[in-house]
Amino acid sequence: MGRTNQILCIKNIEIETLGSFGDFFLSDGFKIFDLLASKKTIQSLNLKQYDAVLILGGPMSVNDNYDYLVEEKKLVRSSINYEIPLLGICLGSQLIASACGGSVYKGTRKEIGWGQVNITACGTKSIFRNILENKIRVFNWHGDTFTLPEGAQVLARSDLYIQAFSFKSAYGIQFHLEVDKQMVRDWSIAYQAELLNENLSKESFLIDQDKKFSDLLRISKNTYDYFKGLIEK
């Protein structure tokens, strides 16, 4: 295992959690320190206590004027400077891109629900190495996209956007591998207004989708196994 066996998890909203990744870490004996982002809580952290850092999603934009987002970007840069494995999911991936010199902006349209992602040649040698397929079905919920900092590698794409990348010790994944049916159900209630604006229904995400969720769990575990290997080096 790692040096401290402690994982730092930054949540930007209570409803968006580690999901299956949390289960995997706990089953492997790691301890998870969950922290709801605020300027004060992030500034109080000692990063060297943790084997890895994960930054999760949320409905806010990287470009919103929140002081805790500024602190999260500082946290990203510090994690990379200390060479601590860092994984950003959705908003977390956008924070990594922005903190390291890329830009985040509204996409031409939102990607919400099940969609296909193509793993690049770099992705097959990196965080998606344990996944046999070159095309995977994932769950999306984002409207913003990004350009990457110089030196970043694209690990996955959809037809519209870059979906995953690596930059030094950091990995950004725009889509959601961590969700299960209950999480999607909860998000569909919390973000109901957004679904209405996009003419989408939660039923299309949930009804008769058991195979998609089980496939997603397998892909999540394979991705987690690669990331855990970075911690154990």
C-alpha cells in the first residue's frame, strides 16, 4: 500500500461523492478523509499526510467567483509539485486543466446521460490500460469543456470534447465512472431543473439500464486499479 494509507477527497457539493471509488479504497484498507471544499478547510490541509488526492464534481463552474475554487487550484499545483497522485472527476478535471495553464469554457452543448467515449492510444498505456475495449459507455453530466496545458496527454475523447487527460502526476476524467443507480437517481432529483431545460428525463438514465451500470462498475474498478498502482509505487 502507500506511505500513510490516507486518501484526501475534496467534495464540492455533498451529493457528488466518491461512489464506487470510495468502496474500492476502503476495501483495500485505505482511510478516506472527506472534505467539503471551503477556503478555510483547504488552507488548513497538510498534503504530505496523504497518498493521493481526489477532487470531485459539482454544478458550479471553474470560472465562478468562489474563493474555495481558487484554493482548489492551488491544491492542484501543490499536489503536482509534491508528485502526489491526483485524480479529478468532472469539475475536478476542469480544475486541474485550469490550474495548470489550460482554459475552461462552455461547450457547444451539454453531455448528460449515457454516452460513448473513445480511449486514445495514450489512454491504453495509461489510466485506462486495464480496459480491453477502445470504446466504452460512460455516464456524463457536464456542460463545460477545456483546453489542456502544454505537455498534457489526451487519454479519451467523445465526439464533442476531450474526456480524459494526464498532466505529470495528475489525471482528469470529465465523465463519471464512480456513479451507481442510486447516485444518478439522487442527481436527477437535485438537478431536475437542468434536466427539464435539456428536455431529458431521469427514466432514460435508469430504466432497463442495469447492464450499463454493471459495465460501468467494471470499468471503474479497472481504472481504480491503475490509479492505486500509482500510490503503491
